[in-house]
Amino acid sequence: MKQILMMSSSRKGNLGYLEHADDQLHALLKGRAKRVLFVPYAGGITFSYDEYESRVKPVFERLGYELESIHHHKDPRAAVEQAEAIAVGGGNTFALLDRMYNAGIVGLIRERVNGGMPYVGWSAGSNVVCPTIRTTNDMPIVEPPTLKALNLIPFQVNPHFISGKPAGHNGESREERLAEYLGINPDERVVGIPEGTALHVQGDNATVLGEFDALYFKQGGAIDKIATGSTFALASI
């Protein structure tokens, strides 16, 4: 049964790095894995993979899980094949997907997760769980061979969702951007995940975790709330 944790972000409010996510990470990993393979490919742009690993590793160790980054392995495919669980960090989604394809691990991660290996991602790491990365908030700083991603769930997510416009901003709001997306792609669906919120996928269902509701964007600008703590069928979105 698929076990996926899709977190909006690595931080919530003024809390420290992944400090809000203890219960969410345990919900995914406890009793299922002790060793976690970290994929830092969304980083390594303004800071190194080593620095990224040094930021993430203490969090997992504090919770009782070992963590090692995939960049230490000469053969990234072998690392994925041997992994008990995988964590994919945030950063730039286009760089992440491009590097995953270059490492030859996109199809392999899909196969392992469909086979039951736990997967946790935040921000960009959640975007790549979707059929494509077209609802990311990031700039296309590189051009991946395709925008098609892991396709582990049947709908798109928009992490870091924040409603409305900040003062002085005259561009589109996030709601308007997603309405544009659905106007061009009428057969697709999008779920917005506010900061601190996560979707815990278990098999064919998902549960909303965290303090805030998720948001289901529909054609014509309609938005339904998916209450925190509630469970829904993936196919219902």
C-alpha cells in the first residue's frame, strides 16, 4: 500500500526547520523504516548538497531515523533500490526533476513507492509526487526533459498556498493563477496545501494533517475546503 507524506513546507510560522512535522513524519515512518535516503536535488544551487544534508539529518536523527543523502552514492539507482524510505527536500522543482531524470531514478522511485516504500517530500518534493510539476511556484531555472513527474497521485498540488495578495502586489493572486491553470486544463484538478499542512496518502486515500484545511480548486473558480483531519479518496478529487 502506498505511504506518502506530502508536506507544504519545511517550516511553519516562526518554528525551526521541520519542527512542526514530528507527528507527521512519525505517521509515515514509525514502524515502517529506520533508514531514510535523502534526495537533495532541489537544492545544491545557492548551498551545497552537504549543507542541505546537514540541515535535514539532525531532524530525522532526533526522531530516531538514520538519514543519508543520495549524493554520497556512486550509483543513485542502487541507492534507491536499497532504500527503506525516501525523503525529497524542497527547493527548485525544475532543478529537482531535471536531476532526478539525469540520475535515472524517476521510474524507479515510482515503482518502489507503488510497492510500499514510504516517501516524504516537502515543497518541491511534494510537487514531484503529482502527474506533472506544472503547479509549482518556482521559476524554470533549468529545462527538464519533460514536466511529467512521479504520477503517484491523480491530481496536482500547489504547496505554500497563501490566499489573496500582499499589500502593493498588483499581479495575480494564487487563486487567479490556479483558475488560469484549470481554464487551460479543464480535465485536471488541484489541491492547495497551506504552510504546515500535509497530505498523508495511504493506498487509495489521503488524510489532511496539520492545523489548516486543504483547498480543492474546481472549474469556474469554485473552491471547496477539505477539513484538516478528514480522509478522502484520491479518485474523488
